[in-house]
Amino acid sequence: MTNKYIYFVANWKMFGNIKSLNSLDKVIKFSKHNKNNKFKLIYCPPYTLLNLFFEKLKNTNIDVGGQNCHFLEKDGPHTGSINSKMLKNIGAKYVIIGHSENRSLGETNSIINKKIKSSIKSNLKVIFCFGETLKQKRKKLTQKILSQQINAAFKNIKNTNNVLFAYEPVWSIGTGVIPRNNDLENNIRFIKRTIKKRLKLKKPKVLYGGSVSPKNISKLKEINDLDGFLIGGSSQNSNKFIDIVKKTFN
Ligand code: PGA
């Protein structure tokens, strides 16, 4: 997989403060020294840090993205929310949509569909998260669920060129448990086939997320056809994040 262009998305979730900005220095230095490598680093910090991250990273080749947005594109009376236009306005290039931590709070496929539409309209690149729960996996429903999630999220959406598809088995997020290589490879193949067929996308970019760490990256990088990683916990520590990138290419 190292001959390809690989995405590394740092999803900071509800972590980080002003001091965390200093931790970017190491990553900026690393990325400058490795300009020729085929990878893209994307930071998705909490909203409170988004513009500060953008300012700090604007002369580098590292991009920033939001972790979510409201489904309405227009401004309006929605206390505590931000929309895709606002993200774009402060320098975000990407937005994570459909994360299981939001799905578990009641975000439905139809809301996700609206959020994706609004983000595409605002010219953001969408990092679409989807994946089965442990219960669904045990019932052998994984592929059925994945295809349902993809179909529902992209209903009536024609242009999916700027979407990164992040497969995140819910049982793998934050647990330290990753899928067996065989299972993961089968699911990635199934996902690519489904996207090609349903969304008529010739070369879909599919990432894996769920407990990616410097310890398991050597195993995960063996998966054929993977285009990158969505990294939660390990991305908040610059050394670990850099280690993951380095080991992917070694
Ligand atoms: P994790 O999170 O790497 O901490 O498991 C991944 C994610 O939720 O995107």
C-alpha cells in the first residue's frame, strides 16, 4: 500500500486546549522533511481550536477539518451549532460526517444525508464514517449494514468525488481491538465494490478507523487496497501520530 497516496486523519474528538497547539510543531517539521512522500495529514480538532490550527498550519501541506456540522446550510437560530459554510469560512477543507459517536446520540441516516449534501454544497471534502456494531457483526449482518449505510447517506447525491469513506467498526473504536486482516480486507473489498456500483465512483478512497496505533499499524498496512487511516486516541500524541505515518511507509 505504500506506492499509493495515503491519508492520515487525526480525529481529536472532545480533547485539546490552547497548549495542544505546541504539539503541532513536531508534526509540521516531520511533514516538511517528508514532502516527497505520498501522504496527506488532516487535523480535525474541536471547533474551539479549528481556526487556531488553520492559522498554525496554513503554510504547510497539512489540512484541517471539522468533526461535524449542522444539517442546515443556511445560518439560523440553532444554539450551539455550526454549519458547513462556517467551517469553510474559517479554513476547514474537510468535515467528518456520520461518526458512530454521533450516530449513537440519535444522528440518523437521513440527517447524515442532509449533512453530506450541505457540506458538498459548501465545497468541503467529506470524511464519511460508517461501520457495524458488535451485535450486528455477531449476527453476520456486517455487509448488509455497510451497504445500507452507504446507500442511505448518499441518497440523491451525484458528486462523490470529494468523499473519503472511513470504515470504522463501532466495536473497534477506542477499544484497542482491531479486525482480523482477512475480515478487514474482505470488508474493504466489499465497500469499494458497493461504492463503485451504487455511486458510480471509479476510484473510491476507503480509510480504516478504530484503535489504529503505532503497535498495530504494521499489521494494518498490509491490507490491500486501503487508502489511509482515521486515527482517534493515538493522533493526539505527536510522537505516536508521526510513528504511525513512518511505519506505514517502512
Ligand atoms: P480511536 O478512534 O482511534 O481512538 O479508536 C477512532 C475514531 O473514532 O475515529
